Amino acid sequence: MESEPTAELIRAQLRRLRLSAGLSQEEFGKLVHFSGSQVSAVELGQRPFDRFFLTRADEVLNTGGLLASLLKMAERDRQPSWFRPWLEAERNALLLWCYHPTLIPGLLQTENYARVVIRADDMLSDDEVEKRVAVRLDRQGILSRARPPKLVAVIEETVLRRAGDNFLGLMAQQVGHLIECVERPHIRVHVIPAEVSTHVGLAGPFTLARSMDGGWIGHLENQLGGATVDKDEDVASLVARWESVRSEALPHRQSVELMKEVITP
């Protein structure tokens, strides 16, 4: 359950606005494409809310964007200080370049895949795992907005073929999701084939975001969290590394064919 003060405020405002509009949970649910029980679960904090739900609620209740604005505050409340600058850069990006040597990038993860990956940290409680899954899925909303950023991701073939008890059936679902994602014109996924044994990207995952003013900012992940990179020389180094990594990957169509091969019995 959510417990942050801002999240509690969102739920209280949602209920107040719904009642002021004279709508039951069932009536309101039909308007926002939720069931009455789902609306109840959101208002009670038993189900996480996301940007799509609150944006639709703002439209139905004519709030002027109040609930979505409060959600941004809630996201800042529950994110570590080092991650907030990157979240802002990600939301405002026109272009995102992402490379990960060992996982599917977060913006392209299915809910089940994200949960398994996050749950691998056995120091997290079940509640914290679900909070992080909800935040990750909410971040993906930038790819479905009216003017989404162009996302180009580079991943390793070995990641697509990962096996094990925790990944039985999971990777087929995840790879199927990737194939669906690249059908959208603003998303591209390129695969580095397994025969490419070494390249500069293996040093670690990174993402680059280009804003409307043409400026770049980078993000590095590590075992303790991550770091935002904004110094010109560091960003230039990441851009060079990206170009090197991208050159090792297969073209779009070949990458899609490889992904289809992975999930073909």
C-alpha cells in the first residue's frame, strides 16, 4: 500500500472530487475505464495509481490537471535525490538512447519481468517491490503520450536467451512485448549478436537523453543506484560509447527477426 503523504493527498482529493461530481465509484469507473472495485482499491491505497488513470480522472472531473500534478510531487517524494534529475530529463526528452548489457531496459520491461528483476534484491520488502514496479511502469507512460520521445535501445542477444527457473516463460512474454513495441514508429530495439564477444558497452549500462533545446544528459546505473551525467566532456564520452555500441548491433529488421527466432518453438 502507498503511504507517502502526497499519495494520501491524491487519494483524498480523488474521492472528494468524485463525490462533488455526484458520481458513485461504479459510475466514475465507467468513465475512466476502471471497474468500481478498482476505483475503490485506488481510493483505499490497495492499488497503485498511474499517470494514465489520473490524467483521465482529471479530464472526467475537470480538475485542470490537479491530480496529475500531485502525482509528480508523489514521484519526487518516493524517489532518491540522485534519481530526480534523471526522471525530469527522461520526461522532457525528445530522444532517448539506451544500452544495457544484462537486462531489458526499464522503459521496455513487462510488469512480470520488472517484478522478477526488482525482487532479485532480497533486501526489499514485498511492499517496496510493488512500489518500485508501479514507478517503473508509470515511467513508461512517456512512450504512449501524444508526442512521445524517440527511443532507441541496444540490448544483447544473451539477455534475450536468458534461462533459469525464474525466467521460464517470462522471457517469451518479454521478447514478445519487445516485438510489439518496435511496431510503433518511435521505438527501435537493436540486438548485439552473441558472436560479438567484447565491446566498450560491457563496462556497464547507460542512457542518454536529448532535450528540446538540443542539450544532452546521461544516466549511469550501478549497484548502489545511479548517477546523472551533465558535464560536456562526460556526455561526449557517453555519446562516443553509444556510437560504438550501436555499430556492433544488428539493423532493425535483422534484430526483429532474431527476436522472433528466440521465441519460436
